[in-house]
Amino acid sequence: MGKDKVTRLARRRAKKEALKLLQSPDFFTEVLQTLKKAGLVGEQLNALVLFIVVVSRILDHPLNAFVKGASSSGKNFLVRLILSLMPRRAVKEITSASEQAWNYSGSDFRHCVVYLQEQNEAAGTIDPIRQLISEGKLVRLVPKYEHGKLVTKRHVTYGPVAAISTTTKDRLKKDDETRHISLKVDESKGQTRQIVKSYTKQREPLTHKELRTWYAVHRLLEQRIGTEIVFPKWFDEIADRLFVDDLSVRRYYPAFIEACRTVSLIRSFQPGRKPANHNEFVVDFADFAITALIFDSVFVESLYLDKKAGEATRRVVEEITTKEKRAADAKDVARKLKISRDAAYNKLRYAEKAGAVRRANKPEKSNHKLFLPAHRPRFVPDPEKLFRKLKGLGDKVRFIHPLTGESVTYRRKK
């Protein structure tokens, strides 16, 4: 059998396996299992978010992400794992670029993932990426002499693109933050221990057959380019219950909507899932629930980026109260951070003012001041509670939890 025939046969088999994957209710847990085999340790939530980001490249308005973490924290390793499941032609990896270079790329970026490593001054400006994200194209007018005459040439770089950048910075420009989902890699001691333990375990790389199957998954998804993903009327109930205490929600909620579209597009291959009209699918409740389970905590973290100092204190208080099973005071915080008690109390007072911690006892003069971490409101409403309140969706909805792989059933109370 000739080489071309073997390749065609291998592709047909890969397509068959890819369709089987997309039709599986366990699709997202299959993604995690594959990534775990490829070397993923922990980071399941971030991995699923990034997988959905890269799939969103086929939409008109893709998602974008910053992956943040200290040097050697594994942020680029995490991104490369996700990108390893994609056809190479769909990934544009950039280590540095001048502002002008972006404008001479033509249509090379259309429906691709732009991966910019280590966003910093040495990598060049991020402004072209920002414009490519917002406008879907870059237009540059360049004067040029032709046949002795000065003419103007128009160079256009087309999107849309899904952009992923890694950075050691906790905070970037406001305009960049609100156009991206911010992901913080796990830098805990427990995660470090898991990683070092993994070094001595036997691990087989993904086979060519497995990689071909995942490439075929992306090719099948690409065939859905141009598909309309629309929202049912009951989505207004989500907007009515949305956290709106921060203006950044006006940027983050559209990103959540695009995440719902992406999840719905992935699940459009599910058996019995038929288009409402020609080339049009409707987001169902399971699509919303799965998206909320993956993305809600991510958007909550993004909303609290501006309260960094208060949030750092909240985490210390949360760690103390979880371990000690009691409220924390300035002495506890001072011991934990190895600072003076006065400095610890100032941090607690600032965190209380920022809404990151709350008093655990009455603020009377003679009281010993005790603190608890403040409750963080959800970004979108809890899916299970929302389902019980909505009408016209049936008595129950069932799906597989994207992180745990367990069967989840929401039932309406009679």
C-alpha cells in the first residue's frame, strides 16, 4: 500500500475517532485525561479554560487569555500542552515582533491562535494584538514610490484570532486585562510537590495516532466556522442575576457569552443535538452550566485584580481560618507574614475597607478584633439554583461535570 493511501486511511480513522470523542458526554474529561497523559500535573481548570480559548478561534469574536505566573512556574509548559493537540497551521507562535511586522502578515492569522510568550518590553508592543482582537483586522497605509510616483499602499492583516500570552506580571494595562481572561498558575507548595513527584514516574508521550485524532477534532470543529450560535430568551434571567458591582463586567460578560458559544459549538456534535434552523444552534442549559462550572471562578478572580493588597490579606486570613477553624486576628496575620502586629493590623484594616475581609465580632472598643475572609459573590448565578427557578426547561437536566467526570442532574422542585 502506497504512502498516500496509508495517510488517507489514517486520516479516515482519525476522523472517525474524533467524531466519537465529540459525541461523547465525557468530552471535557477526555481532554483532561489526554493532557494528563501528555504531562499535565494539576491545573485542570486552567487547562480546560485554555482549551476552550483555542477552540473559540473559529468564532467571529474569539476569547483571549493571559497566563500569569513566576518564572519556572510552568505557564508556558501548560500553554504548549494545549497547543500540542492542535494542527500546527492553526498556531502562530511569536517570541518577539515589531509593531510594523504585524501589518504585513495578510490573512495568515485568520482563525488561528496567536501565542505570545512572556509578554514584556523585550517582546515588542502588544498594541497590534489588542487592535486585532478588538477590530478583527489591522490596516496600515504605507507611502511608496512606484514608477517615479509616490503612491499609498494599503496593507491589511485579517483576524479573527484567539490570543494567548504568558507573563510574569500580576497586572498589565487595563485595556489589555479587560480584553483577556486572566489565569494564574498554581504556585502552591502542594502543586510543587505533585510536579516533582511526577519526574520519577514512567510516562509515555502521546502516539501519532492519538495526536492525529485530536488534530481531526479541531478540523471537524473548523467545519463549523460560520455556524450561528444563538441564545434562548431565558438567558435574560442570567443577566438579571449577574454580578454588576464592577464596570469590568461590561467587558467580562461578553467573554462569558463567547465561552458559552464555544462550549455549545463543541457539544453541537452530541447525539440528538440538531440545529434549530439551517446552520444555527441554540445554547441549551447544559451548555450554560458547563461553562459556569469552568469559568465562574476565573472571572471572579479577574474582577478582584484591582484589589491586590486586600486580596493577599484575604488569602492569609482564609488560610488561617481554614487551618485553625476559628477567626483570625492581627497576631495570627503577623506571625504568618512575619511582620509586626501593627503592620498586620493595618493590612487587616485596609482589607476590611476593600471588602476582602469582614469582622467576626462586634466592633466595640473593648473587643478583641477578629476577622474572617469576606464572601466573594459569584459572577454568574449558580446553575442548579437557577434551573429550579426557570420555567419551560423540563423537570431535569443532566450532563457530565467537566472537571470531575461525575454525572450531574439538576431537578426542579415539585
